Amino acid sequence: MKKFFITGSNGQLGRELTKQLNELKFPNVGYDVPELDITDYEASLKLIENENPDIIVNCAALTNVDGCETDQELAYQVNTIGAKNMAKIANILDIPIIQVSTDYVFEGNDNLGRPYIETDEINPQSVYGETKAKGEEEVKNETDKYFIIRTAWLYGDGHNFVKTMLKLADKYDQVSVVNDQVGSPTSTVDLAKAIINLADTDAYGIYHGTCEGVCSWADFAQEIFNKAGKNTIVNPVSSEEYAKTAGRPVAQRPSYSVLENKGLKNLNLNNFRNWHDSLDEYLEVLEEV
Ligand SMILES: NC(=O)c1ccc[n+]([C@@H]2O[C@H](COP(=O)([O-])OP(=O)(O)OC[C@H]3O[C@@H](n4cnc5c(N)ncnc54)[C@H](OP(=O)(O)O)[C@@H]3O)[C@@H](O)[C@H]2O)c1
């Protein structure tokens, strides 16, 4: 059985991956800052060499999309240099790496008139998207044994949109949510499963991994309220209107960043459910906690 080394193990995806690997009784170790700082190449090499894993899954990232606009150097260090370091180490140890990336590497203006597939041209519009796109490039430059899996609108055990909406619903009768950005809300449960399945192959390359189905953030919020029995009303606003009232720099986000899991479908490994079904399960689990 392969031993997994998980970076960013205290984040949403890192936690879910650890949980599923433990349930499957797969050997795994996970580290997060401060024990592992992926921007520190020498210290990371020492730690990973010592753990002697069979595969690295790089879940560590600076995921605060607006925060990356104000802290551009840190975003570059973590999302680009960190990814490069992990791939370089994977190459030295002659093991594969799974690098997690994002729909925000795409321009997202719906000029193709269809969901993005893995081979479509990328053109990020934000610092987050750009630093993640450069991270992909660095991984490809450092090793041949890479899987890059692009996901989107992720929620799991940690800070996320679903929890933010539920908190707002406890305080307000109405919330304003953007309705001109369309994507696919994705559960870490589905993504972690896909990662574990991919790790069992040597089908290296770029993959898209998002739940099936499409909605806007406003639709997503409305569905969260409906499913959770909240009466809060969603007031749909444009991204422009939202940015004016945010009181802080707001990154430009794709208006259409729907991804098709073409590569996973080709491998018969597309385990992603419709986003409604994954959200149902998530809300049930939240209620039990
Ligand atoms: N969240 C989304 O909506 C979304 C969408 C598309 C793609 N993705 C990608 O999916 C992956 C997992 O996302 P997620 O939602 O699980 O992110 P997350 O919850 O923010 O977890 C990322 C983890 O990485 C840690 N980290 C930050 N800098 C680090 C460093 N220098 N060294 C080691 N660890 C560091 C973070 O610690 P701190 O919390 O202390 O910073 C955090 O625990 C990321 O690659 C992300 O880019 C996420």
C-alpha cells in the first residue's frame, strides 16, 4: 500500500483526505504550517525524505482569493514556489506528486460556449489564479510524474461559503450574493475520493475534478438556505455592485468557470456527484456535529 504525504493537512481538503485514508487504512502522514512550510525547500526535503512516502499530495495553498491581491509575494511563494518545491522533492525521491489547482486559472468569459476541458488554454485574471497557474507550470517543469487536479468552489471541514451563508442566515433576513459568476460547488468528500483513485494509477497529466451541475453563487446560497430550512432571502447582485460595497480589494473572478471532468471520465474514474447531492450530505453531517 502506498504511503501518502499530505501538505496543508489542516485545511479543508487535507483533513478530508486524511480522514478517508485512515478509514481505508492507507498509510499516511500530514503536515501543515508551522511544522512544514512548503516555501522552505531545504526543511521540506529533510522532513519528506525522513517520512519516505510513496506519493505527495500538495493541498497546501494560500486560498484567500481577495487576500492574494493584497499579499502578492506570499501568494507567489506559497502557490508557485511551494508547488515547485514539492514537485522537485517528488522528483528527487522518484515518487509522483498530486498538485491541487483551481478553475481560476481560466479566464472564464464563456467564449468557448462550453465547460473548460483540461487542454483548453489558461488565462488567469487574479493573483490567486496566476500564482496557481505558475504553480502548475513549475510542477510540470520539475517532474514527469505529476497529476494536476483542478477543482472549484470547494467546501469541507474548514472555512467555506456554505458555513459563511449559514452564519449570515442566523443574523440577517436578507443577504446580497453575486449572480453573474457561474461554477460548480464541490465537496472535499468527492475530491478526496478522486485523488485516492488517481493515486492508484500512473495516468499522469492534468485533470478536472468538480461536482456535476452548474449554478451561480446566488443560486448556491439559495439552495443552502432551502436545504437548511432558513428563511433568509437572497438578494442577487452583480460582481461590480458587490465589489463597490465590500470595503476592501476584491479580486476579479471568472464569470464562467465550469470544468468538465473529461480526463477522469476517460479513465472511468469520475466519481463526482451532482452538487445538490453532495451538498445534502454535507448539511446532514454539519447538523450531526
Ligand atoms: N477552497 C476553494 O474554494 C478552492 C477552489 C479551487 C481550488 N482549491 C485548491 O484546493 C486546494 C485545497 O484547498 P482548501 O480549501 O483545502 O484550502 P485551505 O482550507 O485554505 O487549506 C490550505 C492549507 O494550507 C496551509 N498552508 C498555507 N501556507 C502554507 C505553507 N507555506 N506551507 C504549508 N501549508 C501552508 C494553510 O494554513 P493556514 O490556514 O494557516 O494558511 C491551510 O491549512 C488548494 O490547492 C486550493 O488552491 C480550493
